[in-house]
Amino acid sequence: MKKTIPSPLSYAGLFLSLCLFSGIGRAQSIAGASLPDAPGMASETVSSSSNTSSSNQDVAQSNANQPAAPLAPQKQQTKRILGIIPNFRAVNANTHLPPQSVKDKFVTATQDSFDYSSVILPAALAGYSMATNATPEFHQGAAGYGRYFWHTYVDQTIENYAVEFIVPAIAHEDTRYYTMGSGGFLKRTKYSLSRVVVTRSDDGRRTFNAGEIIGAGAAAGISNLYYPQSERTFGNTAQKWGLNVGVDAATFMFKEFWPDINHALFHSQN
């Protein structure tokens, strides 16, 4: 019987087979050993995540319980500017007031017309008008100044009642000046000057300021009844109308910045 001798290739194949079976067994052993640890690792990860979430909630709750930083006190309007000039219509920023009644409008117009300080502006305008000989028929001297003064004072009083009482009562307008109170200089200046054409209605809506524009024009027209004939021209009437509106615009601007001026000069909040 002839003896068969295995070839080198047969030995190589056997060796590779043994290595393959040995590697598979080792891999199964490693996988089997690591599988029991997987649930524990997931549980530990979930627990860590839960602790982190709880910690974040505690921090948020702690921050919520801390008192808020105090707000800076707001600069307030005063009833008089420099303790003399009436400032009854100015309202502090972010202030909500009940609707203004017809009686309130009448009282405000009366206060502005007959307050002890109401003679200051007419006195100054009378002196300027006499110096420029605005109405030659009034002449000069004490008698002339007296004529200029009472005409200017009556002009002011009629305009106050027309702008602050009569026309607003008919048009249902709020005659109070609501300050902006914050923002840049140009922004607040633009806002204050625009109040001669924009105001609030009695129900709080933005509306055309008929009281200012129509009231000031009506007052200028009425003044022709007690001025000399030569002064009753359309040009003079339009000039008075523009002066009335211009003075009120400047007044609104001054009221807007008065709390800041007051605080800067006197370090006062109220």
C-alpha cells in the first residue's frame, strides 16, 4: 500500500483553520464578558444626566429667588419751574391718568391765565414790542408800555382759553403734556416740538392737535377786535398765530428737559 504524504499546503490550511476557530472563540468570550457591564454604564449615564439637570434647576431657582436690582429713580416734573413758572400740564413719563374732564381743562386754562406768574411773559413781550415800536399807535413812555402790556396780556389769556379749554372740549382732546422722559437729546427734542401738532384724545389715542393749531389761530383772529385798524392785516394775524404756536412749542421742549435741568442744578428728583 502506497503511503500518502500531506503536502505543505495541507499543513498551512490546518493551521489557518485552528487560528480562525481560536479567534472566534476569544471574541465571543470578550463580548460575553463585556455585555453585563453595558446596562450598568447606561444607568450610570442616565443618573449623571439627571443630576446635571437637577443642578441646573437648582441654580435657576436660586437666581429667581434673588431680589431684582433696584431701578434708578425717575426724574420727576414739578408743579412750577424754578419755583415760579406754572407747570401744571406736564405729566411724568409712563404715568397713566384718568381722562381729563371739561372742568379740568377749564381749571388748567384759568391757572395758566391768572397765576401770579402769568404777568412775566406779557411784561417781557410788551417791553420788546415797545422797544421795536411794533405798534406806533401805542406811543412810548409809561402810558405806551401800559397799552402794550394789557394788549399782550389779553392776547395770552384768550389763547390759553382757546388752546386749553374751548377747542379741546369740543374736539375731546387731552391738553396735558406727556413727557418722553428718556432717550437722546435730538429724539426728545423732536418729540416735544411735534406735540404742537400731535396730542392725545380723551380716550388715549394719538390725534391731531386741533386745540393748539385752531385755538392759536382763533386767538390771533380775535385779537383784531381790540388792536388799531392798521394792525388788522392778514400778515399781522398770521404772525401772531405763528408766534403763539412757536412759544408753545418752545414751552413743550423746556418742559421735556426740565426734570433733567432741575436734577443737574439742584440734584432734586421731585
